[in-house]
Amino acid sequence: MDNVHLQTSLHAVLRTRQEYLDALAELNIHTVEHLLLYLPRTHEDLSQMQTIRSAPLYEKVSIRGVIENIKLVYTRSKKKIVTALFTDREGECVEVIWFNQPHIKRMLKDGDEVALTGKLVENHHKVRFQSPAFEKVQQQNLLHAGRLVPIYPSHGIAGSKWLREKIALLKEYIDEIPETLPEDILQEEHLPKRSDAIRAFHFPDKPEEVQAARDRFAFEELFDIQKRALERKQQWQSQKDERLCITMNPDLIKTFFASLKFTPTKSQKIAIYEILKDMEKDVPMSRLLEGDVGSGKTLVAVATIAHTIAHGGQCALMAPTEVLAKQHAITVSRLLMSFYNYCTKKDLPPFVTISPCHGEGFCKSKIVTNHHGLIPQDDTSFPLSTISLLTGSTPASEKESIKTKLKNGTIDLIIGTHALIEDSIQFKNLLLVIIDEQHRFGVAQRSRLEEKGSPHVLAMTATPIPRTLALTAYGDHDLSVLLEKPGNRKDIHTKVVAPRDRPIIERFIDKEIEEGRQVFVVCPLIQDSQELDTKNVQAELSRLQSTFSNRSVTSLHGRMTPKEKEKIMQSYKEKKFDILVSTSVIEVGIDVPNATIMIIEGAERFGLAQLHQFRGRIGRSDHKSHCFLFTTNPAQAKSARLKAMETHHDGFKLAEIDLSIRGPGELLGYRQSGIPDTLRESLLNPILVMRARRAAEKYLKMHKFRNIWHSS
Ligand code: ADP
Ligand code: MG
């Protein structure tokens, strides 16, 4: 055809009914190029042509031969049947029969050479070809048989067979499809050209060609994601600032380790080293610390904080909720305090000075009774390091005073919710921001931090995700991973429970409560409605109140104010309740060592990574802990996915299983992860991900070099 090119509308090229074009239009396919880019989802291998003699019965086969004696007959029950004789190239003959497809009589005539694809079946000792698909042999090349046949996702009237025929008509334009990857990357990575890959999808000669084409597209997608992530990182690190350089102080770290009640794990040491190495540079760090629940991220954070404070910088530690912020305030100040005490006891110069008269007891009483009070009120008598807590419920006057102290540098460490950077808060010398339990350090946060002088940033997440996904979803961070579990914590006994076994388990739980243990119950979010979510918790609360009538049961849900939630958490911690029912609010960081039982209702609704998170809430004491996964119906209790929870206790392993079954969107827990589910397979391929990452790094480096070259 003359004047046809990739942008030509299909209307002008294809001779077809408007209905077909409409169906394509619904898929946003309007031009030649659009249709060529509509790729098959898989291929059926019909490349081996059989003969009647060689074809196995009841299996899909393709046979080439000639049609004779075709006729339309009516059965006694007035059904229309087309029958014919089919003779293959070996002269073997078989009857063909099509039910209720009278049009076939019009489409085929005696003497037609065809390829039939379908099953040979035996009926009353007679073998026949039953309702096969047919293709007339017009040219040398068959489309629907005799090759790796592409199977397209069909859309309404536009079925796979129709698509195959139309795409074949446009074959000659494939060469015009423009390349999207840089030439040198194609060569170095031995990837097929874009047009060749597309041809391989539609008209492959062998399966390896299809795989190479798939890899090319996956590579391209990964490369683009990596390139964008690395550009964001470059942007974040584009401002050099000498102020950020903190020389590593190994003595401080050694002494800090010595002050601990335990030995840090190897991963903790490596992570701390990686972080401090980053912080020696004059560009802001952008690092993600990934570690399973209980892997000891807090310790890494505190070592980094101590190091920064000793250097004279300010730190901010942000948690997603007030309860967690408060918990951090207690843990962090205890660790810093015992570091200080250790130094004075050993007659060492204190690296981080916290006034000894405001010891642990002080922290405890203040933190419990007074939300702002980790640290002395009258700082005139307190020239040493100061830690403060700032949350949404800090009274305005207190907040003002904290703001002043942050601005004049009196406060060294501020702990709080995300309000810390969202507000009009100014720092004297903010050098380190740690964001706990947050998936990613988003664009909005980035720009706020830029306003605060682009400090070093460490994000910490307890969602263990496979490295490939971490590199893809958080490609703008460097990655530190805590691999081992500290201490000698035992695995949590886990059981998937079908509805009918509920009474047995509930008797067991009652016995545990009798022994003094406490129970968490997690209910799934029903839809995304707070209303229903609350109802769900309320319903479960009253059910449990009657089942465990002599136990005290309480609940937490999304409708409560942070104050109410905190009050309940506090009384639960103080053992005023045996059972706490909640939605996934307790997912992150809450620490109640005496709670040894975790019940998850509607467990089938949660991802494995999330279930593992819930389970991480228990197993924090020497008592044996149990996790029960209740399913809504009996069949779900047999699901291999849920059963994986019984055998696997490693969050990374579970995350990998989740990734392969449910895809990256589910795993990251939010739709806007920016990672399409189509990448699921590629993400299970670490080599491909690493190749894309390295290629993107190299590409950006070359690009920078070219820019410098051209501008000088
Ligand atoms: P997460 O990574 O979930 O934030 P935490 O930092 O809260 O974990 O640590 C979990 C528990 O493990 C804490 O009680 C902490 O004191 C303890 N812990 C941390 N590191 C070690 C270690 N190296 N050896 C023994 N216990 C440790
Ligand atoms: Mg934590």
C-alpha cells in the first residue's frame, strides 16, 4: 500500500467492519503502530505439524490436508452439522465434524487445502476430528497453526484469531518502529532492537526469541525506572555542602557498643558503617535501612544519632504515630543515657553528654505523665544534650518553646511525628533526619527537607522486600539490610485455622490468659471505609466479650483520636486488659512483651508481608508465642499462600513468595508504588534488575560527561 506509515489510522489500512475498529479504539488502538505494539500474552506451540497416523487422540494437534465431500446435514433433532472428509499428505483419511457452525459449509469447499487444529476423538470405534479450527493454506506460511502461535488478549469482537490476521497484514511496517533504548546499551547488553523484539513477539521462529524480546521490554521498563530514581538521587545530592561532612569516630562507636547489654549483630555493624561512610561526604545521604520486625533498627538509629550529636549536629527522628514517637523517645533516651553513664563510670570523656541527675527514672516518670517531658524544663541549668518530643498533642505554648530551642540549637534530638518537618520548624544545624517505619521518603518530604538545608536522610522500614524490588521501588536510596535476628529469639508457633476449629483454639487462648498472657486480635479493613472498619471491630469486640466473658476485652479503631488510642494502648501495656481488638493500626512498632498471642481474622485478605508484620508484635519475651490465622471459609485454610506462614519465619522469604503470587503492588501495600504489576516476573530475576541498574548508572554518568564536554 502506498503512503502507509506507522501513524496511518487503521481505518485507512484495514478492510474491516466498524465494530472491529470500535473494539480496538476502546483499547486506545487507532494507528498501525498502536496495533503492532499490541503484544500477545503468550504463545501456543503448534509448530510441530502432525499426520493423522502420528497424532495422539484427545490432544490438541495441527494437521495439514485436503477437504472433500463437505456437506451440511440436519440431525433428527434439527441440529445443524457440517461434515467432511479430510485426507492428509500421507493419504490417510478421517471424518471431520462441526456442530452448530453451518457457516463453515460456506467458507470451505471440496478440494480446499487446510490446516485443521483441534482434537482427534474416538466415537463408536471410529476416529474423527471434532470441531477443529481451520485455516486455508493460501500462502506458504500459516498463521494459526504450524508455528508458535501468538495468543492475544481478546477484547470483545476483536479475538485472538482476528488480531493475528490483521497484524500479519501490517508485518512490513514493523521495521519502521523507532528504537527507544540508547544504541550503546543495546550492544553492551546484547538486547534485540525494539523492532526485532516486536517482530519476535508476533512472528517468532523459536521460543528463545520470545524470551529475548520479553527480557528486552522488561529491561527497558526497569532501566527507565532506575534512570528516573537515580536522577532523583542526583538531584537530591546535587548541592555540595561542607557542613554535612562528619568524620567517622570509631572510638565513639566502640564505646557505644560496649555500653550495650548485648553485642550488636554483624548486619547492625555493617549498616552503621555504611551510614557513617555516607555521612562523611559533603552531599546528603539518602539511605534505606531495611530489616525485619525485631531486627534491631533502633540500635542502628541511636548509634547514628549519638555520632551526629557528638559532632555538634541536630537530629530529628520521625515516627508515623504518636504512640510510636513516644515509645522511641523512651528507648532512645535510655540508650543514650546508659551510653553516658558507661562513659562516666569508665572515666571516659562522654561523647554525648546527658546530665546524670536526669537519669532513667526521670525519663520514665516524665514520659508517662507528661508528653513533652523527656528532658528538663529549665535548660539554663542544663547545658548538655537535650532530647525533646514534639507531637500533634503538644500544647501550643510548649511547642513554641521547643521551636525556639530548635532554632537556637539547645535541642539536639527532636523526636516526633511527621509534623516535625511539615511545620514551620527551623533548626540551627540539622544534620540527620531518620524516618521510621515508612516505605519511602517521598517527593513532598524531600522538598521540605531541602528547605531545612538538605540533611542526611535515613529511612527505616520493617517491610522486608526482596532486594530486586527494593532497588526498583526505592532506587533513589542506597540500601542497608539487617539480615539476622538479634538475640536467640524463638520462632513463633503459627497456625492457619479453619472456622470450625475456632472453639478449640479459643479454649487454648483462654488457658494462656489464665497464665497471665495477653492477646492481640486484628480485624481486616472491610473496603476502604472507616465506618465499616469500625463496625467490624465493634462486632468482633462484642463477640469476644461474650466468648471470653470473664476476661477484659477492649478495642482500638480508626475513628478514635490519637489521645484515646494512646490511653488504651497504655492501659493494655499495663495489663488492664487481656484482649485488644484492633484494625491494622497495631501493624507498626508497638511493643508489649507480655502479649504472646496474635489472632488475625480474615487472614486471607492480608498479604504475607503484612501478616508477618502482625506476627512480629508478639514473641518479644521468654514466653512461647502463638499466631493464629483465622480464615473466613474452610477452603482458604488450605491455601498454600497462608500455609507458607506456618513454615517460614523469615520476612524476606515471605515477601518473595508474596511478590511471585500477588505482584509488587500488593507487596508494597499501596497502589501508587509506581511499579506496574507487569514487572512481577522481571522482579523475580535479580540479574536483569542489576543489569538495568548498572546500565542506568553508567548511562547517567556518560550523560553527565557528555554535558560537561559540550559545555566546555
Ligand atoms: P525493629 O527493627 O523492629 O525496630 P527494635 O530496634 O525495636 O527492632 O529491636 C527489637 C528488640 O531487639 C529490642 O528489644 C532491642 O533491644 C533488641 N536488640 C536489638 N539489637 C540487639 C542485639 N544485637 N542483640 C540482642 N538484642 C537486640
Ligand atoms: Mg522499630
